[in-house]
Amino acid sequence: MKILLVEDSKPIRRENERVLIQAGYEVICAVDGESALRFAHEEKPDLILLDLLLPKMGGREVLLNLKSDPVTADIPVVVLSSLTEKNRQKLIEDGAEEYIEKNTLMPVYGVNLLPKMLENIVCRINRKRGIGFTSVPVHE
């Protein structure tokens, strides 16, 4: 499964990329909104993890562009943000599949829950699409 990780913070991007690769995902990284749209078109990822506060083009604008473009409209987008949960409903209405606050990803230093959270989200996306089994990597 190919994931486009859109995150401008280098430490957060590196940590999330590390645990996703370790869990068996193929990861492509973008550092701003413009490159996120370009990579979404070129790479056709299976899932996009999107930060909201990005240079050049904000995450919400990226989300709206992705969902209005026939080439990328069907790619599920999970928003990862340091902004509070109050943005959740609006982003879901805009087409996001899920909203995760970044502070819930690492509740304890050295523990990153992103791969485990993605397992549940991808399974739910697949059920909605009528896919019985998932290609989510299972780590032992």
C-alpha cells in the first residue's frame, strides 16, 4: 500500500515515515501543498496523510483540490493535524475520511500509534467500498 505523507515539519515527517516503512507501507513524502497535489497526480497513492498547516497551500485547500479533481477524488485522505478536534466535522464534510490530532499519535515518548490507527481506518474504508480483505501490512 502506497501512502503520500504530507508534512512540513521535518522531525514529525521523519518519525511518521520511519514507522510507516517499518510497518510495511511504501511512503512518498511531500513538504507543502503544491507538491502534495503534484505527487497525488503522479504517484496515485492508495492513501494520503495530510497536515493542515502547510506552506504554499494549506491542507484544507489541498483537500478541496484533491476531492474536486476526477484523477484524485477517490483517494482517501486522513487529516493529521495539531489543530483541535473542532475542525473535524468540517473536514469530513469536505471529503476527509478521518481526522486525527497529532498529539494522540505519540501518547508516550518513543511510541508511535500511527500504523495501528491506520489499520483500523483502512479496514473501515475498505468495508465502505465493499472490499472484504485489506492490503494493510500486518506487523508481527
